[in-house]
Amino acid sequence: MSDPCDMSAEALGDAFARRRLSPVEVTTAALARIERHGAAFNAFTFVDAEGALAMARASERRHAEGRPLSAIDGVPTTIKGLSPVTGWPNQRGSRSVGTEPCTEDSSSVAALRAAGAIFLGLTTTPEFGWKGLCDSPLTGITRNPWNPSRTSGGSSGGAAVAAACGFGALHQGSDGAGSIRIPAAFSGVFGIKASFGRVPAYPASPFRVVSHIGPLTRTVRDSALMLNILQRPDPRDPTGLPAEPDRDWRDGIEMGVRGLRIGYSRTLGGRAHVAPDVAVRVDAAARTLAAIGAEIEETEPDLPDHADAMLVLWSSAAARLRRLLPPDRLHLLDPGLHEMMEIGAAWSADDLYAADAIRMALGRAMGAWHARFDALITPMMPIAAFAAGQDLSAPGQRTWMDWSPFTYPFNMTGQPAASIPCGFTADGLPVGLHIVGPMYGEAVVLRIARAYERAMPPVFPALD
């Protein structure tokens, strides 16, 4: 491709190795694209052009000496605005937090820095990542790259928009109830949350029991490449899985889907009403997987009711967050977050333990289901992106989780899950296919996603 902003991270690494491009050239191009188009979508809360170019010059020297730090050395990368980066301010989307520079890196930032990634800036998020949208009193509304009047989804909305627009090649996100997969589906990119503990997560999210870290990228292979880096252990996170220093998530990714047993659930046991043009695209995706060799069986996993339990877990964490914030700044919070905090304040310890018991029962049910199936596919979202700036998509909904029924169950179970673009609605909005693997089954999720991507290559918005 003539524009390095549209190249994959893998292609950039190859171009650096062959001396066909330099990290400084690519970083300069990424910053120029952000300068030209960033304001239209509001994907960044902070851009560090000077720091990015300094990192790029250091990377260029390493490549010239034949000693790059990793396969992503020199690749422009963004960080979600919940993750501390040494020397950068991080208000976590909130006016209740000061602008003092951070004094340490988060786990994923430290791993990316050690790998030589070029940090462009912080992407937008709602306050503390509390909802599956991307607007906040601090940063305003992040807009969909396919239709700026629609939401990008969230909470990793800025990261998804940056991926779709080519504002860098690699984008770090987090997912507590769908926050990687929702914006990936609404914005038309690939995003995967790894199994709980696969990617260290220091400092811990307020929603830690269901929170995962993962990449958002334009290609499946780039997410696998980024996951290689993000999985590096961090002793500051006691929930991290054991290190697998030789594990490359690209291994086996090109094996295809022949012989894989994939269950297809349209409604997750009647828990979702899926818009007709979304259902058409997801049905077509299931047929595509069958056509390239997968054994597709329509199924509805027998799952315990879990929506109320998730609300208890999520809102209790929000209530705890309120107790950690300065009382004289609580009036600055998003009113929706205030409401979630109020819901959480009403629960007892018994309620919390009961919700956790349902979380464990859900995990057991999915473990039994995976004895028959290698993976589950569902619609990623039951609807396409709705109007920007509103929390609910339809009358009668109580919280944002009511319009995202396919996402949070698999935060409760801790399983790996991904969203991959599978077409567009009649009015040109992206639709996502949801791929869920067994616990610690990232390899099968990536393998299915890559096979689908080869069969149905994604497209991205034209900015110029």
C-alpha cells in the first residue's frame, strides 16, 4: 500500500526489516492523519507527537543496527485512556481526576514499551470505562467512523475508531462487559479479549473480577501479534497466568476451520431480540464458515439466568469506586455513572456472594457446553450503532447492558471472545460476528476469525 497508515503491523515490521520504510516515516504519517481527521471523530484524549517521534527515532536506530526489540518495534500504537503511561496525564475520562503526570506504566504499557512500540497517545473512554459507549463530561462524544451521528461503542471506543481510521496499527483496549467487542462491532474492526489473567492488568480495574485486556486492530494476525506482547507477565498482577515466553499466537492461525465443531446461537437462549438486518449478516457469516469446512450446529446453550447477577457485580464495583473518589468532586461525574453507583449501593454482601455464585454456575455451564463444541458464534451486537450521546437504545431499558446481551456473560465466565466484521446493515453500519472459545482457548478463536477474514476480507472507511 502507498500509505503506511493503511499497512498492518506485520507489514510495517517487514518494511522496517527491508529498509523500505522507517519508524520515523510511519509515525510522521500516523500523526499527520490524526491531525487531519482526528477532530471529526474525537478518538483521542491526549496525543504526544513529540514523544512519539522521539520513540520512533530510537527505534530507527535499533533497526539500523539490526537489533529491534521485537516484531512490533517501531509500530505506531495507541493506549486506552484508562491505562497509566509514565509522564502522561491520565484522567480516565473523568473531570473528578487531576492532570498530574503518571509515575508508572500499566502492565500492558510496560510490555509494549519494552517491545519498542511507538506511543501516539491516549484514546477516549467513558468515565472509568463504566459503560459500553464512549462519551464523557471530560472528552465529549467519540463518533462512529462510518456515520458520525452514531456511537462508536465503548468503552474502548477511541481505540476502535483509531483502528478503523488508521490512526496507528495497534490499539490497546480493555473489556469488562464487552468494552473491546462492542466498539469493534460498531466501528468495523477486529477486537479480542483474552482469557481472564492471560494479559496482566495492573493497576486493577474497579471492575476487576470481570475485566480483561486485549487488542483492537484491523487484522486478526495483528491482534495475535499484539497479544504476544501483552501476555508478558507482570509480578504486580497476582491473577496473571504463568508466563509462556515461546507462545506465538500466530502459530496455527492459518489452519482453517475444517473439522471444527462450532455452535451457532442466534439469541443466547431467547435473551436477545436481534434486528433483522443484523441477523441476516450473521446468518450469512455462519454459512460462510460452514462453506469453508466448519461443522456448524444451531444450538442454545443451557445457561442460568445471569443478567441480574451481572448488574450486581458491575454496580457494586461502581459503588466502591464512588467511595474512592474525592467527595467534593462527585458532582462532576456522568449522571449515568452516578445512577449506577446508586444501584450498587443498595446491594448487601449476601447479594454480592449470590451474584458470584451465579457467575461460577455460568462458567460451569459453558464448560459443559464446550465438551461438545470447539467454539460458539453469536451476533456480536443485536443492533447496529445507534445515536451518539445516549446511553440506551430503546424505551424500557434500565442500563446499557440491556442492549448488549451477548457480551457480558463471557466476562463473567472469563472465556476468550472476539468480534470480527461480517458486513453492513442496509444503511451502511458495520455488523460484528461474535466468536467465543473455551477457557484459555484464544488459539481457536483466532483460528476461526482468521479463516473468516480470509473468506470475507474487511473494508474500512475512506477518509480522504
